[in-house]
Amino acid sequence: MHGAEDGGSAITFGPVGRVLIFASKAGAMIGGTIFVALVAMSIVSIGGRKLFSAPVPGDVELLQLFAAIGASTFFAWCHLVGGDVKVDFFTQRLRPWVVHLLDAAGSFLVGAFGALIAWRTAAGALTVRSSGEETMILGLPQWWGPALMVPGFVLLGLAGFYMATRHVRAAMVAADARRRPAPVVDDVADGEDAP
């Protein structure tokens, strides 16, 4: 499904990749919906504040809480579809298999980063939960925000590790294609019989 030509050979997704694509796309759609709702709430709150001196109570708390949750949902989808920012100025002249190996290393680092952030965010959420902290105006438990960010970071870790394996496989295919001899081409023009 990837469709993008990375270093001369396409990255294709297997069954696990398709599940990751589905989950990350669903997560990104949920994140987009969260941001649309936050924009609508902000418009209502600002309009209410200016026109009626009645803003949405706790609007800043809700914005802080849900913007972080929404943002965490986009990373995995972005990585799976190759939407990461890449500076390929230095690699554009390298052989495709080398580019795939570099991309595999980068994807592995993305996976490790996602796993690390998921772990530390979950640990932070448990710490905040045990302290019983709440938001000032609405009294919402503050651990909800970090806890709801963890699935997005777990997906990012899985996406990074999965893409690392796909890039290694693409590097092996590109290196193998390089070693194969070129097909022999006859000097006979198309459509003409040889003498």
C-alpha cells in the first residue's frame, strides 16, 4: 500500500503492516476530530467571552488536555506513510540499498523513541494518578491526559520497528537486484526476423 518509491524499490505492507495502517489511520482520524472539537469549543468560548461575558468554563484546561492527546495520535500514521521530514540532500546519490539501510536505522530510532516515550508517559500518568491531582476549574483528574497519550506513542513505536524491518527487506531486495546480471538484449529491431 505504501506506493512511495524509497531508494528505487517500493515499500510494501504485509498483514501486520495493514493492521498498523488501519490502527494508525483510525488514531489520526480520532486526533483530527479532537482538534476540530477544540476549535469549535474555542470559537464558542471566545465568542461567549466577548459577546456575553460567558466563556466555556475550563476551556484552557480542556485545550491543554485534549491537544496533547490529539497530537500524539498523528505520529504513527505520519511515519507509516513516509511523511517524516527527511533531508535527503546527502543521500540522493547513494545506492538504493544504502538508502534503505539508513532509513531502517532511522525507523528503528523512531521505534525506540516511541517505546521510550510510551513507557515514560505511562509511568508519569501513574505517578500523577497516585497523587490525586486534578485540574483547577473542572476538577478533572490530571492523569487522564498522559494516560490517553500512551496508545499513540505505542503505535509510533510499533510503526517505527515495523518500518525498520520493511526497509531492511527492501535493502536486501535492492542489493540482490544489483548483483543479478542484466538480461541479454538482441540487436534485432522489434518486429524484424533475424537473418
